[in-house]
Amino acid sequence: HRLKSSERAKKRHQGLIKNCLDTFDYISVREENAAKIIKELVNKDSVILIDPTMMVDKKIWDYHLTSISPPKKYILIYFLGELTIEYITFINKISSDYDLEIINVLDTQSEFYESDPFDFITLISKAEIVITDSFHGSVFSIIYHIPLVICDRKDNFLSMNSRIETL
């Protein structure tokens, strides 16, 4: 049987990755699934470590907070995948029940759309709640002790849920 071109490309990439990983004495990863993949691919154990953003003392992140001026009380939403009707309904209910404005940093009409990474962290640190499908949106909510709802990512790309499950 002839392999489809995407299957051939996948096998070629796996071969390149395997050859590179074979040269490493030690390998660390951020999630359990990655450790399993490494074990299957090159039969090496890897160490699961926390994300580098969590290895930095919170004071370092505090130092970089900006003077961005969000509303007094708001929900920060940050979805890398599809913002489904189900998610929108849930977000609107929370907004209504708790009288919170909604800031969607990925809405091109939002005044916060062009926020830089430190503005993004600042917006998380000042939110009443964060609702996201993003690993780093979750990480910074945890660092700043902000109530958090993590939603499954809905898109056509590889799932990032295993990284969040390890978190």
C-alpha cells in the first residue's frame, strides 16, 4: 500500500525527531502524554517538569504588571479555540449573575485586543474570574489566585488538554 503524502510526512518527521532525541542524554517535558510519546519513540525516560512560567517567583511577574485600566469588575475570557454557543451562554450567565463586564482579549473590537504579554498578565491578575481554553491563561490565573474555569479547546488542531490535565 502506498502511504498518503501526509502519512509519509508524519513518518519522516518522526524519524527526524527520533534521530535528534537519540542524541540527548536527558529529556524533560511538561506533560505526562509527552513523556509517553518520548518513551514510545526513543525508549527513553523523561522527567516531567512544571512549565517555566511557574518556576519564576510571582514577584517577578508582579514587577512586569502594567498600568492597563480594565473595568472595575470583569470576566476575562481567552479562547484559542472556538468560542462556542455553549461557552458564550455560560459566560453571559456568569456576567449577568455577578454583574461583571466581559473582556475578550482576542476580540478584534476590544480595546484590549492589541495588549502585549505583560498587559495580558495584568488583565488576568485583576479579573474576578478567568474563563479560558488556554494553558497559559490557566497558569497565570493560578499564579494570581484568580477563580478559573477551564474549557475544552474546540478546534481542528491537536488537543492541548493533556497539558492542562497535567497542570
